[in-house]
Amino acid sequence: MAVPFSKEFVRSPFFYVGDKYKLMPQISPLFPHGIERLIEPFVGGGSVFLNTEYSSVLANDLNSDVVDIHRLLLSRNNDMDTFIEELVEIARKYDLSCTFKGDSVPKEILVQYPKTYFAHLNRTGFNNLKAEYNKSSERDPIQLYVLMIYGFNRMLRFNRKGEFNIPVGNVDFNSNVAIALLAYAERTLNRKINFSNLTFKDFLNGISYKTGDFVYLDPPYLITASEYNKGWNEANEISLYAILDELNEKGVKFALSNVEIYGNRQNTILENWMKRYYVNVIRSNYINYFDNRKKSLREVLVCNYEQA
């Protein structure tokens, strides 16, 4: 059952580097028809469920902070304007710039720090907010989201003590943040969306599957280098594919995003496994697809169904 909203693709308010937002025009036409429930064991910032019309979504992520922010945004989707104003109030409290509200960077700072003016302007307030957040016994997901807005590459990262340890970034609360939050509200309102914080094994093995289910997976990539992929190993890769083979035997449709080739590395586990399924090559946003001289990255979407 579809939810009527704009066909325009929207950016997730998590602003993940390398998320699937830019690839959705390629990926979504390959998704199956007649689907009633989308299942995502690696939901991340949610770019996929935000840009598909399935009315029911089961979303999961191992990162509890990601899930907490999703639940926060979902709880405020009926009055996102008020929520945005609350975010602005926190920014004002810590003297953080907010170009969304018309703030401008002083000319002398623009001249002295032409490439890092927001970082220079917001460093003190950002560090004060980070210290406040880290010393609290009950972490506030609203504060965490503000930290993400102003943090380097808008990342979520914690040290071994559980402290948020991202430095200030050269970003601020701009109109793109507000637009993404409003789009999140639009795309989640009147939809049945449930978030969980489990391992992919517990999540996938705990579902009672039914006709009309579709599982989309964007796991950490075994052979690429990024913060998100740390902790993923060959054992995880093999376990995931074993579960997908079981889903295939049950008649559950799935699509898996992954990277087969990265530089001089090849994911041979993926290559051997995907031979039994349908493989679609995706024009990755990480390389120049039109440069045929170097094939340093091959991204694929592996499906267990034939596209119409």
C-alpha cells in the first residue's frame, strides 16, 4: 500500500557521507512492486525508507544513538516547526551560528578564516555543548542532534568512555537542515514505522515474515575504509549471506547494496555468493562513472527477484 507524497528525492536529516540519497534514482526503480512492508536491518540515516512509499516499515540499527534520534524525530513529526525552533533555542543558548535564521559571519572572520569560518565561529559554543552532553547521566538526544548538526562531517562517534568526541565542523544550522527535517516529518507522518536496536542477526531472525515483505540491506562494506565499516568482518559477511539464503528459500524478496571492488581489493565472499542471484551494477557516487580508464570501484545491488 503506497503513501501519496512527492516523487522528489529528499535528503535524510542525518546527512551521512556516502548515504543512499544520491543513488535512490538508480536503486528505487529496481525495488519490487506489490510490497506492503519494508524491512531494513541497517537503516542508518533512513534515506531509503524516506524515499520509498511503503506504508509499513521495520527499521533497525546497531547504533543506539542513531535509533534514539530517529525515534525523537518520529515523535515530533506532527509539529516539526516547533521542534526546529527548539533546536534553534539550543543553538542560541550556546552561541552557535544559525544561518537558517539569518545569521551572518562577521567579515573579519571570513577574511581571516576563509575556509574554516564556521568552525572558528562555533568552536567554543560547540565544545561547551559537548561537555554538557558528555557529563549528563541521562543523555539528551536533542542535544546530540544539535552536536551532529555542528560537528565535523556531521558524524556520530564516541570514545571508549562513551563520550561524544567529534570536533566542531565547518558547518552550521542552515536551511538545508530545516528542509531535511521538514521532509522527514512529511515522509513519516501517517506511516507505520517501528525502530529497533538489535544486531542484524537478532533483528532478521526475530521477524515473522509474510507475503508482501521486502528486505533492503545496506550493511557495512567489508573492503572499504570508513568509520561505519569498523567492526564488520568476514564472519559477519558470511552470516548475513546465510540468512539471506534462508529468506530466499522462504520466498521473501530482498535487495542488498554492497561494494564488490574497491581499489585493488575484491570482496570474494560477495562475488561467490551473488552468482546465484540477479546483480545490478550501480553508478556509484564515490567515483566518476564516465572514466572508463580506471575501474577502481564496483558497487552492486543484488536481488533475489527479477525486475519487471
